[in-house]
Amino acid sequence: MDVLYTAEALSTGDGRNGHGSTTSGRIDVDLTAPKEMGGSGTGTNPEELFAVGYAACFHSALRMLGKQAGADMTDSSVGSKVSLGRTDTGGFGLAVELEVILPNVEGAEAQKLADAAHQV
């Protein structure tokens, strides 16, 4: 892989109930487990951060491909849901659901772009 950029982060404290920061200083947040997992829910959590990052990366890929295809990407957006759950083996797993909004692209073409973005 030809590395273009590397982000570096540090988690301190008690993991989900600790602190997260990046070496760039752009992210510096208290982390708390969500109420649904017995936490206070007062800070952000890894799933929220992952959801924002995944949506942004997917949207970037989608817009790049749309531009290449000559599609009107005005007002496009990508929403994400990241779920944390227990697996059958007792571990944890993540599930991601994306909602792609392309108001100026026809259904079949929109699906084609979304599928292609997933490959990127």
C-alpha cells in the first residue's frame, strides 16, 4: 500500500470510560459508555466516532465516483448507524448500516454509485 496519510490516536483511562485524543490535537474527548450499556452517556463513545468517520469516508468515495460519472451530486449525504453487540461466541461485533441520499440521481444509477463506492 502506498500510504497517503496516517492518523494516530491514544486512549487513556478506563477505555470506554476514559479519554481519547489524536496526536494532531484535533480530537480530544472524554469517552463514556452509552446509557444503553450501563454508562453515563455524558461523553462520546467509539461507535459514534466510528459512525462519523465511516459516513465521511463513504461519502467522499461516493462523491468522487459521482463526479467521474458526471452525476449531479448536489445535496448528497450519507448517514451511518454503527451497532455494537454480542456474538454467538461471547465476543463483540460491529454492524454498520448506511443510508445514501442522492436526490438528483435516478434510482438504478444511485444504487450503482453506492455499490461502486463500497468497493472503493
